[in-house]
Amino acid sequence: GESVGLHLPTLSVQEGDNSIINCAYSNSASDYFIWYKQESGKGPQFIIDIRSNMDKRQGQRVTVLLNKTVKHLSLQIAATQPGDSAVYFCAENRGGSQGNLIFGKGTKLSVKP
Amino acid sequence: EAGVTQFPSHSVIEKGQTVTLRCDPISGHDNLYWYRRVMGKEIKFLLHFVKESKQDESGMPNNRFLAERTGGTYSTLKVQPAELEDSGVYFCASSLQGWTLHFGNGTRLTVT
């Protein structure tokens, strides 16, 4: 399948627990960050974004935290559900043109019922 | 609204052959992007159209890849001649304004 050869970090959580998915970035010039969710056979789906002038942003059941000091981004999912099982990617814009995003390797989230 | 659609969903071709991938963006979206994920690698940007103009093609790997968007509607990505390392999933995305990209389900290309 698509993930052969790409060993994704895996996070396994119990249904109802909170999930935290982490991402590190290296370029301090990055000014925009996005989290995507990709289910099997589908394209990446936008979850939430954050600009570098913010530290935290909340959506429905999701929160993104940005720590520019250590160049770290995290996605928190509250009350994780089986439908949250997917691969999660962080992506950043390093000051390039609109839509020129740098994607991370991804983290596979498995939710146990 | 209909999402971004890509055709075909799968394509298997032999090395040296030509393949053309098609992307229909969400109606009204001026911005169209191509990305790809080759085996063992991250999803990588290829290029960005604004209407029919190429805004940024810095991610195109070589001159075997040709992207077009005649009329500013659908887009095609042609690989000619295909090589083994071109195998992967090719994603198209579109956006109206700003940075919220809507991705299609991708075309899985296998070059044998």
C-alpha cells in the first residue's frame, strides 16, 4: 500500500481519551501551519490551522498549540472517537507562495473501541 | 458542493509510456495545486495555478512533467516518459482564496 517504506509513528488511544499528536519543524521562517487528516484512500482533509502570531487555536474537539521557541506544533483531539482513526499530517509554509506547503511524515492514530 | 475530483483513481503503466492525470477543482476555485507522494517520502508540492497561469512551479521534478490548465478550469498533469521513480499518489487541491486547500482523493500511479 501507500505507506510501504514509510514507517509512520503510531499513536494508539482508547476511545474517549484525549489524543496528542506532535510535530517538529525546523525553519523559523515558517509563518503558517496546518493539520490535515488523511483516511485510507482519500486525500488530506483540512482540520485546523494557525499563524505564527498565535500560540493556540481551538476548533471543534481539536486544539492546535504552537511553540515557536522550540519549533513545536501539536494537535490535541478531545474525546477521541473511532472515526478519528487516520494519518495526521502537519504542514507548514516557509514563506513560499500560497499553497506551497511542506508536509511532515505523518502520524497514524488508531482508536481502540 | 462537489469536491475536487481526480481521474483516474488508479493507473498502471510501463516505464517509458505516457500518462495524463486530470483534476477538476471545486467550481469557482481559481487556485489549483498539484502535490505528490512517492513511495517512502512525504507529500510534496509540485505546482500552483491561478486560473490558467502557473504561479509557482518550483516543485516540478523535471521536464518529463507537464501541467496545464487551459481555460482556467480543469487541469492535467502529463508524465512523459514515465520512470519507475514516478510511482506514487498524485494529489490535486483547490482553494478559493487564502490557504484552505481542498484535496482530491488522488491518483495512484504505478510504473512497472
